[in-house]
Amino acid sequence: MRDWLDARTGYRALIKHLLDEPLPSGVGWWFVTGSIVLFLLTVQLLTGILLAIFYSPSPDYAYDSVRFIMERVTFGRVLRGLHFFGASFIVIAAIVHMLRVVAFGSYKKPRELNWIVGVLLLLIILGFALTGYLLPWDQKAYWATTVTLNIARSVPLVGGVLSDVLKGGSDLGALTLMRWYAAHVFLLPACLIAFTVAHLYLMRRQGISGPVKPVPGPPTPFYPYHAIRDTIAVAVVFALLLTFAIVFNAPLDAVADPTDATYVPRPEWYFMSLFELLKHFPGPLEPVATVIIPGIVITLLFLLPFLDRRPDRAPASRPLVIASFMFVFSGIAFLTVLGFRSTPAPSSATQAARQGATPGQRGPVMVEDVFKNVQALKGITVDEFMGTMGIMSASLGLCCNDCHPGAGTDEVVWEADTEPRKVIARDMVLMMQAINRDNFSGRQVVTCWTCHRLRLTPVETPRLDQFYGEAINELDAVISKAAGVPTPTQVLDKYLQAIGGAEKAAGLTSIAATGKVVAFGSFGGGGNFEYFAQAPDKRAMLSHLPDGESNRTFDGRAGWFAIPLAVVPKYPLTGGELDGARLDAQLSFPAEIARSLTGLRVGPVTEINGKEVYILQGNGARGSFASLYFDRESGLLVRIIRYTPSKIGKVPTQVDYADYRDVDGIKFPYRWVVTWLDGRDEFDFGDVKFNVPIDAAKFGEPAIAARP
């Protein structure tokens, strides 16, 4: 078989050519640096391919796909660790290799072209690090990329065009992520492979430079003498890299939040010197730090073989070159240390919570901080956990005390596994996650509702009377554009006209109202409520009930939920629930609908309470979306359902509107029924005022009095 293959490929001659390369006498351990770089490039290529199998380059799914890799893929945490820490290892190895070449004068004639190709490879490696930065779509990725785009914009003459090319659209979003992903997995790998092959070819053509001072003796073949050194060096480096990947988690910050302008990004160490340099050239001097100084350094690197043309290779014979490199690298090291000392660590909601956040602290509260014995749903916030529990409850037709005996009293032990239903539910969650992981690439196709539909056990056998009866069609949560219906613009225009006109709607800047509320049907009793909204994205619903305060607030950046008689009386909103609160606030103002949702489409005509309605659906941030139902005849908005993602499915929140009355020339619904997975509130408005001043504190963290 080997003879047959050799006759057709000549692989034996190729292997002999590679292994029998004659090396100058005296070649030692310093010459293993190139092999280390080549090995690390191979590791990055292989781990990158494996990660790409599970990664989804979309703002809606990128973060979740990275979390899925780390939490659900077998050895996924180690795989991402190898790729993440490998980026730092390869930058270090490339720099060490370059310094070795400079110290040995290996860039001199006839190896000038190989030096130039090597500098290009270093820039490509840094390009990999830069483009890979955005892919996790977490806070650090988003805001560091924002800084990068601002730096690109500062380039004289072409800055605007360069920034637009990198960004792809008007904002940092889906097009940006797709372009950076394409560069990371297609463009840069192609360049890397081409220039690596060129580098190896030129190295073999010109031969290894060897020691600075020739060592007497005949040349020795690469194999086995130097191959042993390369193998040992590569094994040591890989062992160290694998140790990092196993011992340390590759960092993943909170999911990207474009509204959090207070976030202070900190780049990786290999870009910290440029980040720090930028601080010392503010305003109009910014191009000095972003273009001029780096440009001079890179240009001098390319020109080094032509500036230092003397044949002397000993470092002592080249004091200017050696001193220049020492000066530049000392400056880079100094700026890097200064950058880490002067730049605070980026605020990470997830990290802060996992480092000891408690329900009384600001920031997200993780489920592990509140409940014990959490197994299948670790690593999520309390608000996401509550939504997940709501999906289970609504799908099976159960309430809390069906799995947690004593729920609703002070005697419940939440962590107890005495109720078999709780243990089964945990196993079912793991089963669903496995089904979605193994069959649908981690997408939430199968949920509790898929099979149970308000039953403890799924229906096993079809009912023939229903099979031959009239079909019950349920629309999917995500709808597609329908034929024969108005456009989104036409639906919204009719709605604005129905409530008083587009001009009147555009002039609506605030709403302040009071009224009566009945919470949770008869369970929560009746009380009074206050409602406040301020354009474009602030909202507060404050219910004063016999059992305590039930408040939902959003101040444009942060949101809170407080509810009486709950396991966690108050917690901050994060992730999907925060996106949902933002959507609620934006959709409070009719003129903001078109600006708040993207990808608007009108679905098929359906019915609500016997009346035909148009469904207008649009996308929010990070997988959230909303369906707005408009009366086909009157054009008025009669229902909104917004959906946010969770660990086991989409979490719906529904608001039904009725009893429209005129307020200052604008029709406003005086009756709201808000339904979510944990209950239902009915609001009857009494006094409604538009465009009045509202105290900003109304939208902030609610103050909850301690229960007696």
C-alpha cells in the first residue's frame, strides 16, 4: 500500500527532503522558537474549526452559543480555553521568535524577504486576536470593539471609510459581527496559510542562519538531532497551555449591553500599550497614538534588513539596532504595566455576582446566591430562573407547592428533594438540553410545552374524533411575513391615525397615571397603582397592594422587579428580562414602535375575542421579540406579547388593552390586563396625564419596606 501511494505521490522523497535538511553546526535550543510558533498556529487552527461547529455568528445567539460550548459541549470549556489562552501564547512565541532573529542577525542578506514575510505574519496574528475579540458578544467584546472602531475613525483622510467597512452598518451590530467573523475564519486563515508556506519555503531555500559565530564541524540533518529539541520544546509549551486551559476558565463577561455607556473596557495585554498610549494623545492628537507612532514602528520593522546592511551579525557589532529594540520593547512593557495600573478591570455583572453578590447588593443576583441544591440550571440570574420556573409551571399546569411542599409559607425548604416531581423535573431539563444540543445545535426547539400542554404526562395516542374534526391551528411564536396583508408602515400609520394622528403621537413625551389594580386574580387582592413613562425608554408600574408593593421599574439602563410574598422580594433585571423591560418602556410610546423593533413583518390575519387583527412582529435585542396585535377595523392596538429567551424556552409576557378614551386629543387604553407566567394583574386607569414632569427616582430601584 505504501509503495502504491509513493508511486503516485512521491511522499517518501518529500519526507526525506523535509527531515534531511542540513543544519549548520552549533544550532541549539534558540532555534526551536519557529517550530513553537508553527505548532501554536496549528493548535489555533484546529481548535478554531471545532469551536466554529457550535458557534452562531449572530448577536441574538453568539453569546448563548459560547455559553453552550463552555457549559454543555464535552470538554468545551477546555477547548475554548486552548483557543483563548493560545492567542496569548502565540503572541509571546512570535515576539520571542522575532527577538531571536534580531539578536542573531538572521534578517540580513540573503534573508531580507523572509524577514518581511515574518513581519506580515506577526501582523496577521495580531489581526486574529483583534477580530476574535468581538465573537463572544459579551460586554468586554462589544465595548473594546467600539474603542477599536473609534480608533479606526481617527485615521486621517480614510478614517470614516475604514470605520464604515469594519462596522458594516450604522451601528455596531449583526453586520459588524458577521464581517469580523468572516475575517477571522476565512480571510485571515487564508492569508496565514499563504504567508506561512512562503515563510517556510524561503527558510528552506536560504537555510537556517545558524550561530552568530560559526562553529567548526560538518552540518547535521534536522532529523533526529534538532527534531528532538523541537519535540521537547513543543511538548513543554503544549503542557503549559493545556494546564492554563484546564485550571483557568476562559473569561466570559455579561452579555453585550449597548446601553451601558459606563462600562470601561480593558483590552488584552498585547493591546494594552496602544490603549494606554491613546490616553496621552487626546482629542486632535489622537492620530499620533493610533497611526503615526505605530506606523513608524511597523515601517522600521519592514525596512530593518535594508537599514542594517552590514554583514556583521554579532549583537555587539550592531549597538544601534539592539538599543532600538530594547527601547521600543521597554516602552511597550512600561505602557502595558501603566495601562493595567491606571485602567480599572472591566465591570462584569456575571463575575461580580459569582464573586459573592447577594440579594441586597446591586448587580444581578445569581440563582446559586439565593437557592441551594441548584443542579440543572446553574449559572443563570434569579430573574431568568424565575422565568424558567414559570415555563415549567405553565406547561404542566402546576404551581410552586406541587414540587416544593410548603411553598407560600415560612416553612418551605426549597433545596429539599423529597418531592419526586422535583427530581423528575430536573432530569427532564437535562433531557431537553441534551435533545436540543444533539439534534438542533443547541437551539431551543423542544421545550416543556412541546409535549406537556398543561398535562403532567404527554398524550401518547391521537384522538380520532379530533383527528377527523376541524384542525386547531396555533400560530408559532415567531411569525413569517404573510401575503395579502398591509405593510408594517401601513399598519402603524393606521394605528397612529386611530389614536389621534402621527403629529400628536410624536409630541407625547411622558405619561403619569393612577388607578385601581387587582393582582393575581383574587389571591393578591385589590389596591391602587401609579404608572409613569418617559420617552424614549423609561417606565414604572408601582402597585400598592394589601400584601406589599409590587413594582416594575426601568430607568433606561437598569430594571428592577419587586413582588410581595415571593422567595426573592426584589431583584435586578438582567439578560432577557432587562431587554423585555426596555421593550415595554419603548412601546409605551406609539411613535417609538418603528424605532424600537427591527425586522418588522406582518403575519397572517387572526382573531382575538371574535375580531380580526393584524399581527405586527419585530425583533428586540439578544433574541427578544414582540408581537403587536392591531384591530383590523379600528386600527387600535389590542394586545402586545413580548418574548424573551431563557434556559428552556421563550418567556412570554402579554398585555391586553381595552376601553380607549380621549386624553388631550390622544386615545389611551384605560384598561390593561398584564399576564405573565407567574400571574395576572388587571389595571383600571382613573386619572391619566400627558407631558407632565416626572421625578427620575420613580424609575429607579424601588424601596421595599421590610415585612413584619
